[in-house]
Amino acid sequence: MRASTITTVTSRSTLRVSPLYFVLFVLALATLACVRLDLSPPSAVPVSALSPTPSPPATPTPRPTNTPRPAAGALAIPAPSICPLPDLQSGQFISARGSYTQTEPLASGRMTCRIKRGSCAYRQLVGLVDPTITFKQEEPPRYAIEDGLMHPAMVRPLARLNELVQTEWDGAVQLRVTDAYDSLLEHDPPQTDERLTYSLHYEGRAIDLTLWPIDRSQYGRLCALAHCAGFDWVLHEGTHCHASVKGTSLCQQCRE
């Protein structure tokens, strides 16, 4: 009876002690866990969070700028040419439409008469008086005036050519007329038989031009300018520039 009682007590004691140990064990584990949590290093903070937030840069105030000017001696950009036609070579000719093969009779028309001094047609010729144009007047005194006589259709392109010459060489040279109307029949080439003579100079529709002071190296350019000035046919003859124009025959106007 007593042994049975002891066994029962012991069993009950065991049942009572075991939960206590379990609770202590759980508490010990919890304590260790807290210690480990306290000892763990702090989590890393992103670098971007530590970096200061940059403030937007201030907008610079624009300063007035001056247009740069070329320094002394600097080359200026050349202006467009007043006559883009290339210089004519000696012996080369060109018509008003830009043909390098069209002949003078086709471009300016054929000669229809030889104007005689003192005739009705002779009195229809005009003289161009311009102090900026030099007239050679190489003929004998009686005929010297003829270098300045020409068909009325010649006046406008000649005046325009004079303007181009003044612009091209900035007034450093002058346009010079060496021959215009010719009553002595000395052109292309001189003929002993008057019936064979032929030249638009005899109608005042042709003119020979140079520069003054004389500079033959510039005559190719002069001939190009003559084309741009409006002459119907231009020929570089080496020693001068020959130019001619279309025009109603003065002989026909006077019925000569």
C-alpha cells in the first residue's frame, strides 16, 4: 500500500517538474535570441540616402556680346563678281546669247551700207561726251572726231561698260575708245577696192576699246565686261577689244 503511494507521488512530481524545465529552456532560448539581435550590426543605409540632395544650378545671366570685327589687315570676304563670265582669250569671241561660235554677222547683223561723211546717215550718228571715257582720236585732225561718233544703239552698252570698268578697277583705270565710226575704210582689213570693204565700223555699229593706262593683260577681262554690258558680239583682238551691236541701218532710215 505504501509502495503504490510512493510511485504515484513520484509520477506526479515528474509531471510537475517537466513543464518547469521546458519553460526555463524556452526562456533561455529567447534570452539568447535577444542578445544576438542586440549584437547584430545595423543595416546598411543606401549611399544615395546619405548624399545631400543637389540644388539646381543657378541660370547664368546672359551678357551682351559684340559682333566681332575683322582685325586690321584681315582679308574680307570678296563680293560676288559683277560679271561672272570668264576672261576672253586672245582671238576668242562671244555673242550676246553666250555662244562662242556664232559669228558677228549672225549676232549683230550684216553691214548694209558704208556711211559717207556729210550724208543724211552721217548726221544720224551720235557723239558720246563723257569725261570718264578717254577717246584716242588718232586720226588726222579733220577725222579725229570720228572716234567718238557711233550708231545710237551703241550708246547704252558703252555707258554700261564704263560703269563696269569703274567698278571692276575701283576707278584706277579708264575706258578708252580707240575707234568707232570710220569713214576712211581702214578696218577688217583695209581694201583698195571700196566694193570689197566690209566692217560694222563703217556703219558706226562697231567699236574698239582698251584701257587707260594701257594694260593688255587686262583686255581679256575688259572683253568679258563688254559682253556683260550688253554688246551683241565681242572679240578679243589681242591689242584691243572689238564690240558691235544690232541696230536699224541709218542708210535705210535716210533711204540712201
